[in-house]
Amino acid sequence: MIYEPINIDLFKEKAQLWASSFSTLCILNSNNYYDPFGSISLMIAVGEKSKFESDSLQNFKDLQSFLNKYPEEIIPGYLTYDFNAFFFVPDYLLSFDKNSVQIKADNPHAIIKAIELVEIKNEAINFQGKIKSRMSRQEYKSAFQKLQEHIFKGDIYEVNLCQEFYSENAKLNCFAAYKELNTISPTPFSCFLKHGDTYIISASPERFLSKRGKKLISQPIKGTAPRGKTQDEDNEIRNKLRNNPKEISENIMIVDLVRNDLTRSAKEGTVKVEELLGVYSFKQVHQLISTISCIIKPDIDATTAIQNTFPPGSMTGAPKISAINLINQYEKGNRGLYAGSIGYFHGKDNFDFNVVIRTIIYNSKTGYLSFHVGGAITAYANENDEYQECLLKASAINKLLS
């Protein structure tokens, strides 16, 4: 059913608040960043008609078999960096465009009535807890230097070093935190996902992989700079980022890695770089983003295409396997969902997934709250500069929790 509310923005706000009361839900919000590679403006999926769960997704065919049962459904969910997975077929699905919403439910009129009756409340996030760092400043420096030594020895030529910030026995109004983070840092792959005791609050700007028809698209981010305080300063920072040799080399290395990953799924001769080193501006930062695409081979299904490129190359390094092994050696703790991916399948074929960065993960049962930040190390990287970039990337979440 297509419904055109008198005030679409108010209906969106009420619909998200209505959804937040369900035990399973996923809100995907593009915040009006439009591109040719995705189809979601705002999507709200609630309730659990059926689900797929795995704590070690070694065989992606199991996930594909689940998707094959629902060839017309939109199925949201996530893959963690260490291959845990959760996907669900929603009871109710609301897909918004500019002036209307498509409601998929047994009784859409009842859904509309329930949403219209919602009373908007501006609740505080009420964060209680103390944020601690998993790595001390000296430990970060030591890990950085050791990884750079591996680069000088030729073991790798780029690696993404990440650190965790966390709070134990924390309390948080998660939906209020999602709304506030989306205000502080609106991004194209914003997400609020609730699954049992787990809450995911994401302001990710990065697309991992999308499939539209026969085309695969990946858009890795490498290269970050702060926004300026004035328009002139902002323009100067943009131009410096666009011409920064270190940031350019980081991005091009990952472009080569992604091209190689896509080759495993691509028809011969179809892998191409559609845009190299595009400068994109968000509320907190400027980013260098490249776009790589290919035409998928007819015998490659959706989950195999993801498996062939997972985890996202921008969060590992190159060569990928060597970088992953060194990440496991030098990072303290597990990444979990961080550097994994959240998104949706549309039936068994099409999909769109982000890279999980700028994201809070919170367990309401244990009270454990966590977020990670990281940056790329190359031969020319400066340790203090990379550490300061980590703090810049954490600034929106730190602002939220302060």
C-alpha cells in the first residue's frame, strides 16, 4: 500500500519512534544522500517473520539458501568482521521516498493508525558510564611502529590499525542516542538496529558493496580531513586533501585491492574504476572516496559475491590476508561487528551493504558499550597524525556521549 501523509517528515519521525518499541528492528537512513547505486531513502523493518543466525558463517551457501526462500522480500541484517551473521524477514516494512511511504503489512491501515497516534518525545540519551581506551597512547604507538616495520620489510604495504573505546556497566537510551548521532553526524549509511539485547547505532559514511541487477559496486573510503571553521578554510582543507600524496597513495592501494577482490566475481574485462579520489563532504569530515564496479558473472550468486570481497578492504589492508593476520596480532581485543557490514538483501539477488565504522554497539543485558576507530598505516604515515585522525573520527560519538 502507498500512503501519502500530510506531513511526511513528521510521519517519518513518528514511524521511527513507533518501530523502536519492537524487539527486532532495523532502520536504514540515507539522510537524503542520493546516488545511482542504492534504493533506500528511509527504510523501517520491524518484527521477525523468519530469521537467519550464525555464529561462524564459514559457508555462505547457508545464507544464500535462506535468501532463496524469500525471492521478493527485503531482508536486513549484518555480518560481523569475524563472520557472525544475523538477517531477518520483517513482519512490517516501510519504505519511504520523497513524499510517500510504501507499507508492506497484513493490515497497513492499522500500522498507519498506530504511527499517527505516536506522541513525539524528545528524550535525553542519559548515558551513564566511563569511556576507556583499550589501547594506551604508548601501546598504539608501539603497534604502529611494529606494523610499519612489517611494511618496510615487505610483508604488507598498507594495514588498518584500529582501537576500541568502551564502557562497562553502562546505561544508554539507545533510540535517543541514534536520533542525536544522526543529527550530529548525518551520513548516507546511518542505521539503528536492535536484535535481542544488542543495539547498533551507526553513522557510517561508507558503502562496502552493492549489487543492482548485473552490476557490483564498491566505494572504499581512504583519506580523511576535518571540516573548516569558515568557508575559505573548508575549501582550503578540501584542496589539501585532494592533493595530499599520502592520502592519495592510501586510497589507490585500496582501489587496487578492491579491483582484485571484484575480479573473483566479475565477467572478464568488466572491472573498472568509475571515480578515483572523489572528495565528499559530510558534517564532521571530508573524505576521499573511489568507486569501483564490475559486471557479475552469471554463475555467481549474491552471497558468493560478498564472500569474495569480505571483510571490506578499506578496513584490512593489502595484501588482505597478510594484513588481517597482522591485525589479529597487534590489535587488542576483537573487532566484532566493527569493520563488518550492515545492510539488506532485496530477494536472493540484489543487495546494499555499508562498512561498519563510526558505530556504537551496546548490550543492554551486560551494559557493555563499545566503539572503534582506526586509520591506515603506510610507509609514509606519521604516527601522531594517524592517532589524531582516529580522534577526529571518534569526535561525533565522543560528543554524543559527553
